[in-house]
Amino acid sequence: AQSVTQLGSHVSVSEGALVLLRCNYSSSVPPYLFWYVQYPNQGLQLLLKYTTGATLVKGINGFEAEFKKSETSFHLTKPSAHMSDAAEYFCAVGGATNKLIFGTGTLLAVQP
Amino acid sequence: NAGVTQTPKFQVLKTGQSMTLQCAQDMNHEYMSWYRQDPGMGLRLIHYSVGAGITDQGEVPNGYNVSRSTTEDFPLRLLSAAPSQTSVYFCASRETGSTDTQYFGPGTRLTVL
């Protein structure tokens, strides 16, 4: 079975500060890992994904994530937060079956 | 391309009523799925389909039915609505592979009284 744990349901940062959203996964097979973003009253859109190859993955809007097998982690980072980054972020894992399993989400607030 | 479309956007039902949430995609994707989103619980998979005529259960299938008669459409039926089914429902589609990006519809907000 596969599962995802997102640490911190709410994260608040100041504009210009580092954004770090944590995701740990559990998988009995090599995982495929995704980060999705949801803006208020909208569906989800893909930020970035890791399938194979390079462990540092760059996504849209300046976000990146690093796959660390030894730590079973796939944390999302952005060097400098912008007000427009305020949204809910979901980590997801797939690969063992046709199912994509999501974490419970982290709501990011950006303070001026 | 319209992508993934869902209707209606909002719906209020009384307990025991039935209804169908519609989902369509114009990207010729084989894989389609339904999720429900509840506060603090993330997205949970209800049912999914890997192609026309093939459906399977996800994490929370009870109280919901699906069918897939065409590649484009994947309706979700609530047989007898219950207050516990109050949620936001998202439909998604992707090409067949597990590494492919999943595209989400805008969601249907359902309230069951």
C-alpha cells in the first residue's frame, strides 16, 4: 500500500521568506511523487512531479522538490514567497497501482 | 480544448434523493477518476476507470455508482444521498500511465440536508 503524510496543515510565512512544505511517503515499490496546488474555489493543478532520474525536480512558479529515498521525503520549497503563492498544497504518491493517493493538504498563508 | 468539465457547480439535495454528477473530458484520456474533498482529509478516491467499460473502486466507494460507456464521460451517481456525502467532488483524467499528469475539473459542491 502507498500513503502520504503532510506535516503541518497550516503554514504561514512572510512575503520574501523561504517556503518549506513537508511531505513523507510510504511505498513498497519505487514511487511516483507529485505536488498539486489548489487556489480558492478551483480544481487542482500540477506543480511538479518526480518519476525517475534526477532527484531535484523543478516546477512552475519557482517551486522545486527533492526526492530523498533514504528519508522517504519529497519536500516542496520556494526560496522567496509571493502573495500569489497563498493556496492549499497537496502531495500525492502513485506507482504501485492505478491509484493516485493524496495527503491531507497544507494551507499556505503569506503575510505582507 | 475545454479540458475536464463538471456539472453542476453547486447542488443541494435532501436526504434520500438521488442524483448524477456529470464529468466529461475532451483530451481522449483513458483514465478517469472521482475524488471527494473534505476539510482536513485531503482528496479521497471514490471510483476510477482505466477505459470505456472498465471501472474499479477507490478508497471510499460506498454510496456511489459509476459507469463508463464512452471515453469522454464518467458520471458519478449518488443512489440515496446522505448528509455524510456533503462534500466537494472533483473529477480528473489522465493518459494511461501512472506517471502522467492528472487534470482536474473545477469541482461540484454538494450539500445534503
